[in-house]
Amino acid sequence: MKKAKKLVVGNWKMNPLDLDEAKNIAGTVKKSLKNIKKVETVVCPPFIYITSLSGIKSPNISLGAQDAFYESAGSFTGEVSFAQLPQFKVEYVILGHSERRKMGEGDDLINKKVRSVLVEGMSPILCVGENTRDQHGEYLNLVRSQVVGGLRDVPKKLIGDVVIAYEPVWAIGAKEAMRPREVHEMYIFIKKVLRELYGISADSVRVLYGGAVDVGNTEEIIRDGFVQGLLIGRESLKAKNFVEIIKIVDQI
Ligand code: PEP
């Protein structure tokens, strides 16, 4: 049962610089994860490497993209469509990452992309998270509006295909991750919002944490944060560390 597994997603962003290195990382990850039982790993390389890496697909490993465009085909210079991705075995797409929100993507555009990914039979990984924390809990309203806005018009029958990645923006690329107890609070909050929207069907949505995850903090984030997986930036490019993180999650 795929959904029962935890999910560890590696977001390579605009790295590495050349295809040989991309193949090296992917090859090491694939070779090292043969005996993993309880974790599904998703590797999300830049588009330009996706065709070359589609062979990474195996029972434990899936391929993901980091974005695409919601129209399926046509005159959209420079874009790649979600409809073009499944032929290369892409099964997940990261959407609403804070780095894309910073470039101007808002909830309406992200929502169009979420629905488009679902229409193509893939799973959106919808990233949400506040830039800063305030004492009055405004950040909770922001996270709620990102979840509600991103999932607008997503039907109940498809909600189980959605993954939510909670990433406090201040922890992304930072030295330290969020404390596990706070991760747990946000996990409960997001599940509550999902349950308000979808009732019991929302229980099938996996909620991940992302932001400065490394080998040293993985166990406590999963164990005490109670999240169903991780979204990992920097450490996903260090094949050895990424594999180690997945092995730790598999042991929990
Ligand atoms: C990210 O960019 O989504 C992320 C979690 O990065 P890092 O793991 O490097 O903090």
C-alpha cells in the first residue's frame, strides 16, 4: 500500500550543473535504497535531466518535477506542460514552493497547477508556510489560506492524491530546522484545516515537513513531529546523506 509509506522528497532545484553528476547522484540513491520497506523516495531534478533519469523509477523510488504549466499544449514559449510529464514516468510535482511564490506565484495560479497535475494523474506536493512568525498567530491564517487557496475546487475523490509540504520559509536553507514540537503543532493545524474541507477523506493526505532537514535531526522530526515525510533541499544533492536520512525514516 503506497499511501501507508512515508514520503521523502528531494528537491534538487537548479542543481547540479551537469548531467554526469545528476546521473551519479541518482545512481547512488537507486542502488542504496533496494531494501527500503516503509519509505517512498521522490527525486525531483531540473526538467533538463528528467528524460535521462526516468530509469530511476523502481518500487521504492519515484520521479518528480519542480513545476510546470497548467495548459496542456500550445503557444506558451519556454513552458513545459504537466501533460508532457507522465510519459517520462513523472508521478509527483512540487508546487507553490516559496522560491516560486517569491517569483510572483500566488494561490490562484498554484491552484490551477494543482488541478492540472491531478487531471494528468500525478500527485501535487503543495508547499505552504509562513515567511515569519508573529505573536498573534497571523501565520496560522496565512497557512490556512495557502491550503484552502491551493486546493480550491479539488474534488474529494482526488484529495488522497495530494501531498502537503509544510515549509516555514525561515527554516529553508537555514542552519537549524524547526523544533519538532512546533512541527507537530503545524501538522495538527494543517490536518484540521484539511478535515474542515474534506472530512474524513482528508486523513489520506500526507503532510510533510521541510526546512533544514539533515541526518542529525531527521529522527526527532519524524518521531516527535509526527509528519508523514520530509521535503529536502540541500541534503538531497549529497547522495550519501540523502540515503542515510531515508534509512533513518525507514527505521521509525
Ligand atoms: C527547500 O528548499 O524546500 C528546503 C527544504 O531546503 P533545505 O532542505 O535546504 O532547507
